[in-house]
Amino acid sequence: MLFLALFLPLYFTIIRKPSSSAASSSPSSTATSTTSTASPTSTGAPVATTGGDGSVIILSDGTNFTYHNPFGGYWVQDPTNPYNSSARAQSFTPALNESWVYSKDQIRGVNLGGWLVLQPYIVPALFEKYQNVTSSAGLPGGQVNDEWTLSVAMRNDTSDGGGIQQIEEHYRTFITEQDFAEIAGAGLNWIRLPIPYWAIETWPGEPFLAKTSWNYVLLAFHWARKYGLRIFLELHTVPGSQNGFDDSGRLGTVNFLSGYMGIANAQRTMDYIRYIVEFISQEEYEDVVPMFGILDEPLLEVIGRDQLTRFYLQVHDMIRGITGIGKGPYIVIHDSFQGTASWADFLPGSDRIVLDTHPSVLHAGVPTSDFSLPLSYWPTVGCIAYSNNQSQYDFGVTVSGEFSAAVNDCGKWVLGIGQNSTSADCDVWDDWPNWTQQRKDGVETFVMSQMDSMALPGYFYWTWKIGNSSVTGKVEAPFWSYKLGLDNGWIPSDPREALGTCSSLEFPQDLPWNGTYQVWQTGGAGAGTIAATAVAAFSQYPPPSLSNVNGVNPTQLPVYTATGVVPTLSTPTFASATVTGGDGWADAADTSRAAVQIAGCVYPNAWGPAVGSTAVVCGGSTAPGTALSSISATST
Ligand SMILES: *[C@@H]1O[C@H](CO)[C@@H](O)[C@H](O)[C@H]1NC(C)=O
Ligand SMILES: *[C@@H]1O[C@H](CO)[C@@H](O)[C@H](O)[C@H]1NC(C)=O
Ligand SMILES: *[C@@H]1O[C@H](CO)[C@@H](O)[C@H](O)[C@H]1NC(C)=O
Ligand SMILES: *[C@@H]1O[C@H](CO)[C@@H](O)[C@H](O)[C@H]1NC(C)=O
Ligand SMILES: *[C@@H]1O[C@H](CO)[C@@H](O)[C@H](O)[C@H]1NC(C)=O
Ligand SMILES: *[C@@H]1O[C@H](CO)[C@@H](O)[C@H](O)[C@H]1NC(C)=O
Ligand SMILES: *[C@@H]1O[C@H](CO)[C@@H](O)[C@H](O)[C@H]1NC(C)=O
Ligand SMILES: *[C@@H]1O[C@H](CO)[C@@H](O)[C@H](O)[C@H]1NC(C)=O
Ligand SMILES: *[C@@H]1O[C@H](CO)[C@@H](O)[C@H](O)[C@H]1NC(C)=O
Ligand SMILES: *[C@@H]1O[C@H](CO)[C@@H](O)[C@H](O)[C@H]1NC(C)=O
């Protein structure tokens, strides 16, 4: 069937509210290029539009693509009601205006990694361009190897095609509306969307492109609604870094809830979590963004379980203060590579906390990372080690937020720029255009074994797309691209085909979980009343001790004061005069101000003080000017 879409222009544009602070980006005309711009024809009577398999989507620049969805999904774009949530990704997936039942409906998701948070192996071309900028150029670390150093190098690049706006060009082109349509057409129904804190703002000295990616977050919400996809939004980077990985923005040390700026960085992080929750808890977004991950992969070995738990309790209470109990997004925490079992009975009685685990042969917790094992070995890992069955009972809703086809660490920059893979035969593994059918089948079986054992409540592949290398002109990390596998035969075109893989491989003992949650675990009776023992154990905040502070009492560490102006997040505007984009703030009673520096205080570097430096700083409960004994870098 060919359904010809009448796509009305001027449906959705993004403007910045006049009150927003002057930041790097003006209203982003590029962000709207795939939706629409003003057109005389927009004055005609609006018509609701919808279409299924074979319908043509016409973009505002006049180009079009055909919507392929063999699963009975349909898109909806309703000019009279831009919050119309009747789209459905597939016939077997609840429409957005229907409820999601976590014990029954299977999340088949994919990440949009490398889009709004850059990572070298996902978007190598952006980093390849600056590999010849050397330490003499004054880059921290001497090399472009994360988004911080890339941003420094781009800002310094005044040549044609240089500049920090290259990053917005990437936002505009790497993921477009067509990707959302293709994700639904691939039988997937959820998207995990990593975003950086600099979508909201940057502070002086932080080189990232500020505020711009928020416009693309709004587009993602818009496109997800149109194609009936749900979003697990996820704060992937926080000030100071929660893990020191390159995808936290800055490769290096952990300075979130650890180190001299640990408390201050956590204060800023808490604010960013609050602003995002205020936005997505507006009733217009609740169906599109049912999950919010508050912190990606915090390094528990450095920060400490006790410290993280205290922070999570603070965040839980802050969020539920905004949303109320049983309402607003599920709150997602990561297992910090400790395995799901170690999180059993976490804050019993909390209101809808989800545990996110990232099974990967590159991550801790996998029985072996002996990459010389044959391809046929890996499904045993997929079926057994990656099953989240037990955690559904012991914790509650437990999802796999990142998994992939990787059976080894091959692939350009998969371990980071400058790190070499440890596996043998990477030249063969990276040469995916030449993979034999046998190799493709083996990789596909590994993928399907994981999909099967994680089927309920579900999984998110990492990641939808890997960009081409500018050096070779092709994808150099093939295991990590869902789309590449789909197009080339090692990802199933219908992910439901994965069901039964493990039993067909004779692992019948690890059928996917098929139970029910306790009522409080999905927001029913009992939710929101955390067990008194847990409250007693974890409510003191700041934590009584912190790592990497040479024994300084955390109450003496630098803090910010909550007296600043809350930054404004841009909201959508619509052609229809009767529809508003909301003010971005769900809870009018939340009038807390923003954490800012205390006047007169000197703060150490938020990403870790230089080795041996001493600084006079303000301590939390002390008068401005109190000297910390000595600030020497002991961070891990
Ligand atoms: C949403 O759009 C669909 C498809 O055009 C239409 O049938 C439905 O009436 C609309 N629903 C609402 C609540 O506006
Ligand atoms: C889609 O684009 C193609 C190529 O430009 C064009 O031939 C076709 O007419 C367009 N289809 C619609 C429905 O606009
Ligand atoms: C969802 O939207 C469709 C189309 O507007 C409507 O028919 C249906 O009743 C809605 N479902 C719910 C649960 O509101
Ligand atoms: C970087 O330097 C190497 C060695 O001098 C050279 O071969 C390569 O072409 C340079 N790359 C770019 C992108 O300039
Ligand atoms: C800045 O640009 C100059 C010349 O354009 C170059 O020599 C230098 O390496 C660059 N520095 C950084 C940090 O990119
Ligand atoms: C990676 O391999 C290259 C080429 O063999 C070598 O020059 C480099 O030192 C290696 N890097 C590391 C971190 O081992
Ligand atoms: C496949 O391998 C052959 C032989 O190694 C090589 O010449 C060719 O370029 C490869 N094909 C592709 C598409 O990479
Ligand atoms: C990536 O390279 C492939 C060839 O390997 C090409 O078909 C494709 O269009 C390229 N993708 C982009 C976004 O340039
Ligand atoms: C899941 O865990 C429960 C509780 O331990 C157990 O009874 C059940 O057999 C397990 N199911 C599967 C399919 O592994
Ligand atoms: C779950 O699966 C087990 C093993 O197949 C089966 O015995 C049990 O009845 C199932 N439970 C539900 C609630 O479907």
C-alpha cells in the first residue's frame, strides 16, 4: 500500500525562550531542517496524518523516504494536536497512549550512542581529523581523545570547515528522522538516548558545545512520538566525570562524589537531573519518556557503594518530590559493573527504580574474556551470564541498557584512542565486508542468545549506528552497529526471532524471566515508603566519608550555594496557536535555585586538581577562605 502523506509545514520549530541566557547557539535553524520552516501553505486547515508500511514521509526540505514497517506499525503526525500519542511502532507493541506493562511487554531497544555524546569509535571521522594536533598545542593529555579535547581542537581550528559548529553539523546529520522510522521498521520499540550535561549549560573553562544538543533532544522526543517509540533518556556525562571514561566527556579521573570537588560536582549533577526531570515529567512527555537514567556507569570501585547509595536516595526523594509517587519516569541506576546480584534489596519500597546492567565481553563480570575461544562458545555466555531473571525478583525491573555483538575487543578505538585491542585476528574481524556466512551466522547466534535471555523486560543494543572512518571510508567497529548488522545479515530483521534461541541451543534452564513484579516495584501500593532501616543507613548526606580526599571530612569540602538562576531549557513551539510547548517545568512548587559558586571562594579544578597543587578554598560548613590542608591529586 502506498499512502501519500500530506505533510503540513510549520508544525514544529524550535525557538529559545527570550529569558534564556545568551549562550553559544541561537535558535537552531538547522535543527528544524528535517521538520519544517515557515510556508504559506501552512495556513490551510490542518489535517491529521498517519501512515503505515509503504507510506511516504515528506521532509521539509522536499526530500522524502518511504516508511518500511512490515510489523503493522504506523506513524502519526497530527497538526492539530502535536502531542497526539496514538502512533504504534509495531502491531505487537503498545501504542504510546497505552500503558507499558514491564512484566509482559518486551523492550526491544537500541541506543543512539555517539549522537549527542561523542565517542571516538562511534564517530571516528570527527576525531581522525584532529589526530595530528600534538601536545605542543596545549591539549590536556596532549592528544585529541575525548569530547573535551576534540572541542578544544575544533574551537582552535579557524580554517574553512573548522570550528565547534562541526559538532552541530554532526548532530544534524548523524541521526535524522529517517533513523527513527527505520528503528520502528526494524521491529524495535524503545530508544536509549544518552545526553550530555552540556545540553543544559557549560561553566567557564568547559569547552563543550553548550545548549545545542538540547534542541536535538526535543527533535528526538518529537520523532519518537511520531513513530510510536519510547525513550529511555539517560544523563551520560556529569561535571567532574563519574567514571573517567572518554564518553563521560573527559578521559581521566573520577571527580564526581570523589575527590575534593566530589560534593560540589554532585550538587551540580543533582541540579541537571532536576531540570531534566522537570521537563520530562510534564504531562506531554510522560508517555514518550517513561525512563530516565540519572548517571551512566559510575565507577563504584572509586566512589564507593555507600556513597553512591546515599546519592541515589537523595535523587530518588528529589525526583519523587517533583513527580509524586507512582508518577513520572522510572529512575534508572546502573549496576556499576558489580553484577546485578549485588544490588538485591536495594532501597526496598522506593518508587520505581530500575537497575540497568551492561553485559559485554569487554566489561567486568563476564566469566571469561578469553577472546581466543571459538565463536560457538559465546552463546553460552549470552544465555547464562547475561540472564537478568534472578534480579527481577531480587531487585525489581532490571534491563540491559547496553549489549552488542562484540565477541572480542577488535575495532578501531573500541578501547579508546591510543589503545590497541588484545584480540588476535582483528584484521579479519574488522573486515566485515569479507565475513563468511559462517562468521555472520555465529555472530548472529550470539546476538540472538542475548536477546532471548534478556527478553523481559528487555534490552538496548549499543548502538544503532557506527560512523564511517574517514581513513578507510567504512565502518571500522562492526560489532557495535545494529544497522550494519541488519543491512549485512548478522542482526535478525525481526528481533522476535531470537525467542527460543537458548532452548534450541540446549540451555532450557535459562528461559527468559516470566514472572511478575511485587506491586511496589512498579509504583503500586507500598511504593515511595522506603524501609526504615535503609533510610537510617543512607540518609546522611553528604556521605560521612569520601574517597580521594586524604581523609578530609566531606562537610569541609568545597560546595556551591543554591542561589543562582535556573537555566532555561528551550521548548517546542507549534503552528497551531492553541497548542503550547509548555514552560519546561512540571512542578511549579519547585522554586529551588541553581547551584553556583560562592562569591569570594576559590574552587579547585572540577576535573581534579593538578598534582601537588594547594589552594585556599571554601569548605562546606566553614567560612570562606578556610584552607584545606593540602590538595594533592590522589584521584584514581
Ligand atoms: C491522533 O491522530 C490519529 C491519526 O490521525 C487520529 O485518528 C486521532 O483522532 C488523534 N487523536 C487525538 C487524541 O488527537
Ligand atoms: C520522493 O522523491 C522522489 C525523488 O526526488 C520523487 O521522484 C518523488 O516524486 C517523491 N515522492 C513524493 C511522494 O513526493
Ligand atoms: C489511543 O489513540 C487512539 C487513536 O486516537 C484511540 O483510538 C485510542 O482509544 C487511544 N487509546 C487510549 C488508551 O487512550
Ligand atoms: C597525520 O600525520 C601523518 C603522519 O605525518 C600523516 O600520514 C597523515 O596523513 C596525517 N593525517 C591528517 C588527517 O592530516
Ligand atoms: C591551534 O591551531 C594552531 C594553528 O592553527 C595549531 O598549530 C595548534 O596545534 C592548535 N592547537 C590546538 C590545541 O588544537
Ligand atoms: C599500539 O600499536 C602501535 C602499533 O603497533 C604501537 O605503536 C603502539 O605503541 C601501541 N599502543 C599501545 C598503547 O600499546
Ligand atoms: C576482501 O579481502 C580481499 C583479500 O584480502 C581484499 O583484497 C578485498 O579488498 C576485501 N574486500 C573488501 C570489500 O574489503
Ligand atoms: C559509509 O561508507 C559506506 C561504504 O562502506 C557507504 O556506502 C556509506 O554511504 C557511507 N556512509 C556515510 C554516512 O557516508
Ligand atoms: C528465575 O528465577 C526464579 C527465582 O529464583 C527461579 O525460580 C526460576 O526458575 C528462574 N527462571 C528461569 C527461567 O531461569
Ligand atoms: C514461567 O515459565 C515456567 C517454565 O517454563 C513455567 O513453568 C511457568 O508456568 C511460567 N510462569 C508463567 C507465569 O508464565
